[in-house]
Amino acid sequence: MKPILYSYRRCPYAMRARMALKYAGIEVEHREIELRNKPQAMLLASAKGTVPVLCLDDAVLDQSLDIMHWAIEQSDPDGWKDVDDVIAQAWIEKNDGQFKTLLDQYKYPNRFPELDPEVVLDEALERMLLPMEGSLQGSQYLTGNRLSWVDIAIFPFIRQFSMVDAKQFERLPLPATKRWLAQQLESELFNAVMQKYPVWLD
Ligand SMILES: N[C@@H](CCC(=O)N[C@@H](CS)C(=O)NCC(=O)O)C(=O)O
């Protein structure tokens, strides 16, 4: 039986998992969910109620990074795994930690009336976007001159950031980051995982 993937099209965590699964050539039974109406079958598999969730014969993976790592353990045709673990971990912590918090603050200013949007943007620049820019000016990808799982894990979050206010993003001094982002946005892999599915119901 194929693994079952519970997913939500626009979720950046689900996107990174779908990209890794597709890259590894793993076919899944895709179950598109609504966050407001999660299927019981998904909650039975993983009570924490976040997507993505991958149900294997003998395990349930309910963290997007675990799904990515599992996928590239099965097959890694272009050497995504071939990275310095310390550097990889540092980027992931930056992204999934501080940057994700700032992204939510930037995206939903109404939920954070006490915060000054300009300060939020400055922090996002200082803590993530400018360090990324520095790195991407030195090499083509975040961990060197080859695409790795780290680029794929981070890309959906930068994409989301760039879409909050596209005009503002265009004005930011991030040429190398924009090149990196555009390359992923145009990739066959990304476009393949953005296909639309009807909502799956129990
Ligand atoms: N640490 C989790 C986070 C996943 C996550 O937070 N996903 C969001 C959607 S982007 C979610 O399912 N939220 C539950 C909800 O909104 O009810 C992972 O990496 O898989």
C-alpha cells in the first residue's frame, strides 16, 4: 500500500515535505485537508493536528523535516543529503525558529497590534534575509554550489514572505535571494507539488 500523506496545499511545511517526496520518487495517497475541518483519520494517526502527516506501514511521521529526511533516505538522486550538518542545522533553526515567528507577525499585523510593522521587517531582514543574501552571493545555494534539502526546506517560507507584499519585497536589496527564489518557483518540482486536489473527507 502507498504511504498516505495528509497535506494542505498552501502550508509551507507541507510544501517542503511534498517536494522531498516527489524528488525521491515516492508515490503517496494524497489526502488534501482543510485546517478547520481536520479528518478524524488524520487526528487518529497524529493527535497534534498539524500537516503534513505521512502514514507509513510501520510508522507515522508528523514533522515535515522527518518526512523530508525519510524521503531522501529512500532515494537521493541529486545528492540533497550531501551537506554539512552543522551548517544545515543552523539554517533550519534560523528559519523554523525566529524567521517563522517574524513571518507570522509580518503576514498578520492585525494579530500583533503592539508591533511596529517596520520593526518586524527590519528584524526579518537582519535575522534571516540578509544572512541568506550574504550566503547566496557567495555560493549558488544555501549550503554550497549544489541544491540541497536545506534550500527546499526554507524556500516555501521565503516564498510566503515574498508574497505578503510583493512590491515591498521587490524593493528589498536581495538580488541573490530573488534569483534563488525565482529558480525554485519556476522549477518543475515545485510546480508539480502545487497541483490542486479536492478535499478528502473521512
Ligand atoms: N512542526 C510542524 C509544523 C506544521 C504546521 O504547523 N502546519 C500548520 C499548517 S502550515 C498546521 O497544520 N497548523 C494546524 C492548524 O492550523 O490547525 C512540521 O514541521 O510539520
